Amino acid sequence: MESEYHFKFEDLLVYQKAMDFAEFVDALTKGFPPRELYALSSQFRRASDSIGLNIAEDYPGSDAQSVKHINHAIHSSNECISAN
């Protein structure tokens, strides 16, 4: 979704890739069986969204905040690996 505003974190390649990944996961989970709608597919989508959200929330942050948010993004990406 394009916005009329531009934020510095949107220039980060890792953020751009996280957003692309979230769109990929959204498209992928649409093909999951209906029984997974509120289980695996929902969790997979939320975890993939969390990666970009944590990168955006981090920028610009203090060193301690950066470590916390980057770790959350890493944990969410690990969760996506498990869901795949």
C-alpha cells in the first residue's frame, strides 16, 4: 500500500524485503486448507507482518531499543520458518 508520506525506515532494504515477504505469505496462505484459516495461516501471516513492524518500530532507536526490536523480528522470522 502506497502512502503519501515517506519514512526513513522505508529506505532500508531489510524493511523492503520484510514487506515483500509479508505479501508473499499472505498470498501463500490463501491457498491453505480452510481448517487452517484461524490456526496456522493466521499465525504465519501475523509472524510475517511482525518482521516489518518491528523493523519500522526500531528506526531510529537507541542501541537497547534496536537490539530488542531486531531480536523480535528475528524471532518472528524463525516462527515463519517453523510454519512453512
